Amino acid sequence: MESTEPKKYPPTAKKLRDLRKKGQFPKTELAEPTFAIVLFFISISLFIVLLFSDFNYWVEFIVYADLSSGFDAILVSLTVIMAFFAIAKFIFFIVNWVVINKVVLNTKGIGFNLDKINPVNGFKNTLGFDAITNSFRKVLELVFLIFLLKYVFDTYGVELNKLHKVSNPSFFVYDLVYYIGGASLLMVIYGTCVGAVDFLFESYRFQKKNRMTMTEMKNEMKDTEGSPLIKMERRHKMRELMNEPMTKGRRPTFALANPTHILVPICYEPEIDQAPIVLSIYTNDMALGKRSYYESLGVPIIEDKPLARKILHKMKRGENYIDKEFYRDIALIIVALNRKKSFVKN
């Protein structure tokens, strides 16, 4: 009997981005304990070094000072140590938030979810395949950790018993920090290796959990790019924009004048334009001002009163290709200008 469940595909990049914004992405639970071990080693090493480096001073101070002074000194020392631990914990919290949680807040657990009190879902979460697989994985990690702890105790336990025989404070501090560092390094290696495997497993579960059906993918594409009608209208508008001539920022090839009441700047570049373009049409005072401006730029001014009036009557404001009925007149002007330019150049 064939399954009626629709075929599912890996999540799209858009869905993964949306989940990441909500704080939902694959991550291992061993990352935070590994950071905590690093914090512990740094803190305990500094504490041991500071304690034993001034050990004689502390003994002398406690012996010769009164009870209140000794109590105040111990209180100040404890305050400094607690402040250091708080600052170090805050720094590692920021590092953990940036590196592991990608500077996002997981909003999945915020709010009341009725599925959590559903007995069917509760049974599935307790005795389902994913729950059993997750429990088996945790048991393997625990067994591996127990063997690692046994190795640490077997390796460093005998050496730690020899520390009471060390009379040199420098050697004592060095050996103690060395043993603590070795044990911490093994724990960090365990957290890194097992965490990498755990991260791969969590990535697989995350991809499998967020798979999408073909319908979901189509709906997402429709939400992203719009409906087919909107896309068709967008393509139509784009086609119209591509077919319209570019007039902004163009320098006219020449300008037709009335000679004082009408000015029609025309641009034509064979490599770009399909036909000559009327950049604009100016009248009265604006025509006089623009004529002076174009003359200062060296743009040829062609005085043709009938042609200028016809173009004004036909095109009103310009900003479009020249009408076909003026092709011959404009072509003759362009040819004459090109011949004049070639003659001057030669």
C-alpha cells in the first residue's frame, strides 16, 4: 500500500533565513559546557597563581594584623574574586551569544503552545523514534564521558597525591596548574569532538524536520515573487521602460529654433538611439534662456521656423522619439552637420 503523505524536499534558503531570524538553527548542547570549562581553567589558574605568589604575605598579615583588619582583607579579596568571575562570565555569555546563537533570540518557546499539552504529542515526544534516538545518543555521550573521567583520574590521580611532597611553591603552582590544564584540555577535546558529531546529527534532524512539500515551495515562491498576474504586469512595465528613450542628462546634437519663441533640442547617437530624440520643447522666455545656454556649450542652433512649429504642434512637450513624418527633414540636417564636421576636421 503506497503512502498518501506528500513528498517532501529540503528547506529553501528563504525558509532557513526566516528560521535563523527566529533563533531556530542547528546547534550542539556541548558548546556552552565547553566554553564553561575554558572559563573555569582561566579563572582557577589566575586564582592559584595570585594565591600562592603572595602566600607568605597573607600568612604574615593574618598573624600580625587584628581580627577586623584580617576580616576586611578577606572580604575585599572575595569581592574582587566574585567581580572577576562575574565579568568573565559576562564576557563568555557575549561570546556564546555571538558565536553559538548568532545574535538572535529564539522565539519558538515564547508564548503558550497547545501542542505541548496534547497527549498524542506527549506520547510521540516520549516514545517516538526521535525521542529514542536522542536518548540513545545522550547515553553514548555519557558513556564516553565516564571513560574519559576514568582516564583523567587514573592518569592524574597518582600525580596529585605527590603534590604534598613538593616543598618549592613555584614547582607546586606549576604542577597544579599543569594537571588542571591537562584535565581541562581533555574535556575541551571531548566537547569539541563529540560536539562536532552532535552538530552534524542536529543539522540532519533540523533539515528533516523543516522539509517542505511542493505546495509549500510554490506558495513561498508566490509570496516572494508575487502572483503570475503581478509578474506579467511588472514585465510589461519593464518592457515599456526599456522601449522609452533616455532623455535625462543627454546633450543635444543640435537644436531647432523659431528663432526666438520655440527651441527644440534634438539628440541622435546611432550607437544608442533607434531614432532621433526630442529632448524637450521650450517656448518664449525659456526658449531664449536655453538657446543662450546651448550656444555656450557649442551646440549648433538651426533656425527653421516651419519645422520647429510643426514639431511643437505635433509633439507638444517632446521627451520622445521624433515622429516619422519628420524623419526626412531631421536626416538632412544631421547629414549636413556631419559633412560640416568632417570638413572642419579635414
